Amino acid sequence: MKKARKNIEGSKREHYAELRDYLNQLLLANLISNVHLDTTQMPDSLSLFKRIYISFKSCKKGFVQGCIQFIGLDGTFLKDFYGGQLLTRIGQDVNNQNFSIAYVVVDLDTRDN
């Protein structure tokens, strides 16, 4: 079952390797959005994922135009081989609903992130 799933979905290592291409496509489709990928260069010429930040222009614009001036932060642990945390910056709209502003995936919960 695991082998079949890997053949269909690919490996997580392959997906992490495609992050730069994904961010380039995001910028082509959303010109004024903010995206940032940090990696650490390893001695064997491989890059090790450190963090990724994505904030779409439309989300920032929606927050400015229709949300209460409140920004919160929420996060969850990623429970797989690579670990890390998914953090989201959220606002609150006039109906008291959460409104996503930005997404960040980090390897560790540190002051640098």
C-alpha cells in the first residue's frame, strides 16, 4: 500500500524540491503577493527546508477593507517525518469569522521564525 501511494503521490522529498517552482507560479498568478522560501545549504549541495511564507495580495486587501483591526496567530504541529509547524496570521471580519492573512510553515518554533 505504501509503495502504491508513493508511486501515485510521489515522495515528500520530491514535493519539497518543487517548492521554488510552486512559489514562482504563485508570483506569476498573483503579482503583488509576498512569498519567501528559506533554505539551508548543506555540504552535499542539497538544500534543507527551513521556512516558507505566503501572503496573497487579495487576502491583505480583504483584511484592510473588511476586517476589524485585530490580528491573531494560530498554529498547529505537522506530524510527519519532517515535522515543523503551520502558522497562520488571521484577522476577524465584521461577522466575527476568521479571515486568513498569511501562512507560514517553519521547521522549528523559534524567535527567528
